[in-house]
Amino acid sequence: MAVRDANRDDIPQIVTMIEDFYAEANFKTPEVNRDKTRYVLQALIDHIGVRTHVKVIDMSGHLVGLTIGERVGDLFSDAEKALEVMLYVHPSFRGGISAGKLMLSFAAWTKLTPSTVRVEASHGVTDEQAQKVFAKLGWEPRGTLHGSEPY
């Protein structure tokens, strides 16, 4: 099991993982636009480094986990924010070290540039387990998430 940067060849498998991620949510989600997702993934992957973070868990060519992060500037200051966009591990690989390995790589990436770190356990796929992983990394809760879905 290797955690590595994603590349363009991984995009078809990543799109499927994103669809699985949406399908597992415990609330209503929109339909994944596969063309848009491929386009966005290409841009993220082409800019992996200080601005974007796209890591996969590769099991001999089969991807079983994914984390995506993005660094953005604060709208009202010169501060930077490192945002966890998504974390997904295939159900058969949950409960082990997969999510932890992905989040450790994300945590290391957040330290490239001093920034506020924001991660979410908001998709409803094992929020409690995600919160335990985040706590081990020293990330504390910051309020609660609230929302509604129009679809």
C-alpha cells in the first residue's frame, strides 16, 4: 500500500471514488458531473505542490483511498487557509491505517506554508471515526456544520 501524488492516469478511478463518496453520504447529494470532475481533477493534479494536494492510496494499480486539499487566501486578510476538500477510503479498507496515512500526508502538506487548517467530517460516511483521526493530528473542533441541500 503506497500513498502517493495522484497523476492524470488516475483520473478515471478517482472519478469513480468521488461518485462512491457521494453515493455513501447519509443525505441527498447532487449527481456527479463526470466531465466537470475530470476537468477539475486535471487542474488540481497539474498544480500539486503548495496550492493543491491530491494523494491516493495505490494497491498495485488499484486506488482505494483519496484525499484532496486546496490552499486559498483569506478574503479579508493576507492569511492562508489549507482546506481539506475530501477524504475517501473504500469501505473494505476502513478501520485500518488508510485514512490516517492520507491525513498524515495532508497534515504534512499544510505545514509547507503557515496557514489555518480546516478539515470537515461532514459527508456522513463515518464522521465519528474521522473526528478521532483529526483529533490525533491535533485538530480541534471549530463550531458545528449546518446546511441544507437544494437537490
